[in-house]
Amino acid sequence: PDPSQREFVLLIDGVRDMREVLRDMRMNRFEVLEFFYRFRTAGWIRPKNAFELLMLAENRRSEFDNQKRVRLLERVNELGVEGFDIMLPLAQTYEEMGDAGKAAPFFRRHALRAMNDGDLEGALRAARSAVKLRGDDIELRELTIDLLVKLDRPDEAAQAYLELAALA
């Protein structure tokens, strides 16, 4: 494709932002729609699926700001495709953004999923991350204690139980 078509393909692939491309190309939205129609009929671009979005979010992590990464990961989450673990990357991104209210539930969901899959160490790490963000959440503390008991760490479980009792 010529340079303007290349820029449009980069836009569709999520590398560039729409406003940035339109400004650089000095195009109006009708020209963009015409490009889009022509590229779709030529088979040069295709709709995003969950895997492509997830790989885009991970491969371009250093280039994307957290807001753009969250939008991509939330889109994968909305698609509801099984087999893609986006809970942990979403939780970590929300944590980097300083949004503990959104990060903690994703850490909790990841911990429960990891526990169900038999990854008790991973579940414990996620549960501890959630507790760090929401230390007053009793259910998260209880989940951490359950995981410590299952991992046969009685001293750590006793300490976590004392911390829980101090909250009540």
C-alpha cells in the first residue's frame, strides 16, 4: 500500500490512534470510511478477535499508555473468550494506574481461578496483592488464610488470622 494506506492499516491494527492518523493524513472521516470499505473488500484487514487484541496489548505494552492497554484488555474480557488469562494483566495495569478499587477484584478473581486450576502459589500471590490493595476486605483475608492452610504454612496462616482478628 501507499504511505497513506499503510498508515490506515497501522490504525486498524491498533498501532496508532485515529485522531493522530487523521491529523497526519489530513483526511476527513468519509475518506477513512472509503478506505475501510476498500481494505475490507480487498481482504487486507479483518475484524479483531480476542487473541489478536490480547497479543497487541502484550506486545506493545511499552508503547501503550495504561489507559489504552486497559481498553484493549477490557475488550478481550467483554468478548468472553475462554483460555485467555486477562484478569492478572488487567489487575496489574489497574494497580499501576493507582486504581485499587478496580485492581483488587481482578486479583481476587485471578486467585480463585488459579486455586481452582491447582496453582496454589499463584493464587496466594494474587490474593496477597488484593489484600495489599484492600486490606480491610475480610473475604480476601479469609481467602489468603485458606490458601496458606492448603499450602501447609501454619505459621503464616496463624499470623494472617491474627491480622484478620485485629480488623474485627
